[in-house]
Amino acid sequence: MSRFESVEAAPPVAVFALSQAYKADKSPQKVDLGVGAYRGNDAKPWVLPVVKKVELETAQLMGDQLDHEYLGQRGIESFTSAAVKLILGADNEAIASGRAAGVQCLSGTGSLRVGADFLANKAGFTHFLASAPTWPNHFAVFKDAGFKSSGTYRYWDEKTRGLDFAGMKEDLNNAPEGSVIILHVCAHNPTGVDPTQDQWKEIAEICKAKKHFPFFDCAYQGFASGDLEKDSWSLRYFVAQGFELFCAQSFAKNFGLYNERVGNLLVVMNCKKALASSLSQMSVRIRAAYSNPPFHGARIVSQVLNNPELFNQWMECVKTMSSRIISMRSKLKAKLIELKTPGSWEHVTNQIGMFCYTGLTEAQVAHIIKEHHVYLMKDGRISMAGINDNNIDHVAKAFNDAVTNVPAKL
């Protein structure tokens, strides 16, 4: 007998279960479009050359000088300050006036959790909204952090395969005043659909009128378009409009440091005293949660962002990744049109970033996996990084077969 016999087994995390199924598949034609990690045209993980260079040079130059001592709760200051400048712009007024600061966290997920924990337990927020759909972990993170209620705002329009902007505005207007609103800075996950700049301005007006607190999630700066400023425009606009806000920054995708858990929580407040007090409370809560963040990955990012030569090399890497994904979008759409696949596929190139919301139904996805060994999430989301010149014909034919022969609804 065990006192834990009453504990129910939790369902597997969908994306990791899909990855396991892919690995177990013996088919030589199998394709993994589920994992949210960059792959080169050879379908293999790509370690950025600038990351390799920094790791090698550090080992050669520093050697025994790396003492592996604990960091403070807020991490490496040279990393957090560089991360803040990267997303806001070095000349941003919030930085110059001392109203913006960073907290090193465990990648984007840890940044979301630290911020949500503070908002729910120290700042009195009780309700949050996320887009429908959103990254599934948003709900788990915020609820476990202590938020008492949640909701969604309309985002994906199945008919147009684009943004339901009217629905989004209506839901933000109808949300309880002072709600925390989770917003994606760029390359919305999972849809790849972003508001236009004019639409962002309207969203900001609603948030200001309703006294909502924007909590941005940024996993793809630079990775989406290859342009750091373009990819962070929405956040910079909100800061320029005087918002107090948080932003969870992840360096997993744009540095290829997936397992190093390098993240930064950007905190912008309108009072320097309140900022200092809030950061001290976050430090206390981090101490209780995991004591302090890891060093290796953040040191790499810090060295790259603070060295002009390394920074330029990193930007070339970012452009390589973003350009290949953009190219694969164009090629996939062209292949589907060439095969006369039913429906419009303009959304494949209208969307941006790592993920594409294909519009494929759950039944069609099941058919594609079973008959063609192409693995994708059941909601039709695919990772564009998983497509390459060697498998694109197979992927396009699989999609064409499913759309042509499998009813949209069973």
C-alpha cells in the first residue's frame, strides 16, 4: 500500500508525446513538424556558430577563472541590462529614466511564472486573459502562480485563417477592469498571426481605458523577421504610451540555447521606488522557488549582446534562421497550389515565425500521421523549421491527400 495510490496519472504533454511517437516511428519518410526548435535544411539541430565561438574562446581564455559560484537571485546584471536594451532599444526613455529593469529567469516559462507569481501574490491581480488559442502553458503557469480566474479573448478566425480583430477588441472591452492581458510581442504562438501596427494602437487604447495590465511574451525577437526593432515594435509602442508592463523574454529560439533556460523578465514601472520594491519582492520569491538562475547560457548571451563584433555575427545567424523559414513558407504554399490542393493557402505566407496554423482538422491530422508519417499537433499547428528541401514534396503531398480525401468533420 502507498499513501499516494489516490494520485491520478496526468495526461502526457502533447508536444513531447508527439515527439516520442515520431522517434519510435521506423519509417524512412517520417517528418517531425511538432517540435518548436530550429532545424537546418539537413533536418538536424543547428548550434549557432557564434555560440560555438563564444564557448570555445571562453574555455581557452578563462580556463580556471570560471569559479562556478552562485549568482544572485536576479542573475547576471550584464545579461539583464543587455536583454532590456535589446527589446526596448538602447535609447529608450524608460531605460534612461531608470523605470525599466530585468530579472534573469528560467527562459520564457520561468519569466512568465516569476511575473505571474508577483502579480497574483504581491500586486493584487486576480484575473487574466489569454488569446484563443494561445501557447497552452500560459494557463498552467498563471493558474499555478495563484490567479483566481481566467478568460480568453478571440484571436484566430477559422474562416479567414487570420486575426479576429473585432472579436478580440470586444472581448478586451468586456473583460473585468484591471485584468492581466497576455499578449504575444511577435510571431504569435500557435497561429503565426500578428496584429498590424494600427491594430496594436487600438489594442493599447482599449487596455488603457480598461486599466488592463499588459504581460507580453516574447520568444521570437529577430527570429520572426530578422529585424530586431520590427519584431519588438508592439512592446516599444506600449512603453512609449506610458504603460506599466511585464515582458517575458526567451533566448531559446534566437540563440538556439533551448536547454540552457536563458530568460529575462522585463519590468517597466512608472515609479522608481515601486520598481525597486517590486524587484526586491521578486528576489525573495525566486529565493524560495529555485534560489538563483544558471550561469552558462546567460553568460554566452551577455558576451554576444555586449560585444559589437559578436553581436553582428549573431545577427547573421538570426537572419539565416528567419530567412530559411520564410523561404520554406513560400515553397510549401507553391507546392500546395501546384498540387491543386483545395482551399486557399495564402495564410501560409501571411503568417510569420516558427509556427504555421494550417487550418487542417484533427481528422486530417490523424490521417497525415497514420498514412504519411508526418507528425504535427492535432490542432493543425506545424513547425516550419521542420520542413526542408528534402521533405517538402512529401509534406505537401500528405497535406493534399488529407484535404482532398478526408472530410473536414467526421
